[in-house]
Amino acid sequence: MSLTSSRSFYKKFRNKVDNVFHNYPKLPKTLPREDSLPLQIGSGISVKNYNTFLERNEKVGYKFRWDQGRVYIVEMANMDHECVVSILMDCFKAPNNGVLRGPIKVCGQPFHYNPINHREKIAPDIAVFPNSTDVPRPTVPYPGPPPGDTGFSHARIIAEIANTQDIGAWNTRCELWMREQYVRYVFGIKLDNVRNNGNRSMLARLWTRENPAPAGFVAVTNPDLPGVSVKSWDFGTLLYGTNNPTTCTQPGLPLYQVTIPIQAVFWDPPIVINAVTGVRTTNTVGYGVTVPVAITVPNFVIDLFEIQQEVLDTQRG
């Protein structure tokens, strides 16, 4: 038996023994139907055991939620979901100008800590964060400041794509990320069910901390997010909840362009240490973001018509 095979066998054996003595969620033996989600797969699960479960099952194609000891599958990585993730990742990588390891790093589902439960690991569909050459990794363990994911700089831009999740759960998830100060923008897409004629409704929302808020943004109603605003787009082939067509009918339409300032990725104000208490806080007074010279455009640009067409091209039904 090779060394690699021996390690794999040992790991599987260790995990089986560990499962006997610990309460972990149980994955379904067969692929669940989308209309069965959210599907509960565990109860009485501690945060520690949930985190271990996530680390062992991060690539199984599900999105999970921990809720007071109960664990659910809330989303599956089907084709249209993953193609939206892929095209958005391309949009966020574009300002690197084809450089494989540019100033902007874009990752799928890296673990971060829940902004309101620092023991629980959660993972966004997409995290956009700065290269450590431009913004050094945190030297203080999470929650910092500055905060990190489970080892690198915290994401500054988050994207969440929902297919089977309902609007309320999707919105709550997106606003959860805005509880973390270092998250400057959250971009969310919600896909509706496929209609019999192949049409589909789609929503997009962009949350920001910009003050004053850009045109078209309104203050969120969440009292836990003072100073946060949101803008919405109805960009499918049919308006959400109706049979009426949208005007998102071709690429390049100004009404369906989402722009996110690239400087948000490099937001990294200085840290001030209180001489008496030793508490570290960010100092944003007079702070200005420095964008690497390799970046030659001011904004990420997401054309929602292209997202719409990618979904229609890959959906089933």
C-alpha cells in the first residue's frame, strides 16, 4: 500500500471511529429533491461538531445552515447555481487583467466566522479579498481587528446565490455578512422556479456601506445595520411574481449594470491600540484607500443580462 493510500485509509478509519463518539449531521444517502429543501440532517449538534462536519464535507455540493443545534441542507450546487457562481467569479477577476495571481483574490466558499457567532464557521458562495502582498494577513486571531477568515484577510465583497432558498432566508443570509465592518459590499442573486415555457424570474440586490448612498439605494429596514443601504434589480425574463416581461432584453443596458468600486477590496484602515486597555480598533478618520497601480479600472461591472442568459442556457425544464 502506498503512503498516500495509507493516509487515506487512516483518515477514513479515524473519521468512522470519531463518528461513533460524536454527534455529527448525517448526509442523505441519495440526492434530495430541490422541493424538499431545507432538509434537516441533524439535531443537538454543537458548534464545534458542526464546524468539524463542514471541514469534512465542504466539497459535497450542498450549502448548510446551523440553527440552535439543528442543521439543514438549504441549497444544492446544481448547474445553474454553479454557472452563476462561475460567471460572477470571472467578473470579479477581470480587473486583474489576465494575471493569474493579481491583486484581487476570488475564492469559492472559503470558511469565515459568523459575524454574530464567532465560533461558527460559514462559507459564502464567493469571497473577494485582497492579495496579501497589498494587504497583509491579520496577526491577531479572529475576531481581530483586523478580522480574518480562518487564516487570511477577511473578504471585503461577498456574493450569495440562492436557488431553492426562499427570498427571506436569502436576504437574511446576505444581511448577516453586512454585520462585519470589513465586508463593504454584498451582492446577492435569487433565482425563481423555471416556468413551463422556460421563462424565469430573477432578483439581484446589492448592499453597501457607502455614505451617502449612491443613487437608487435605500436604507435597509434592519435595525442592526445602521448606515447600510440596498439596491434591487428585477432582471429575469418575467417580473418576479408575475407573468409580465422585464426590459432586461439585451446586454449593455444601463438599468441592468451593477457596479461595485474596486477600492472596496483594499479597504484596510490603520489599527489603533489603546495604551491602557490594549483593545485594538480601526481608525477611519481621514483614511483613504490605496488601490494597487496594476488595477486600471475603477469598478467591477456585472451585466445582469449576461447572468440572465447564463441561467437560461443551463437550467433544466
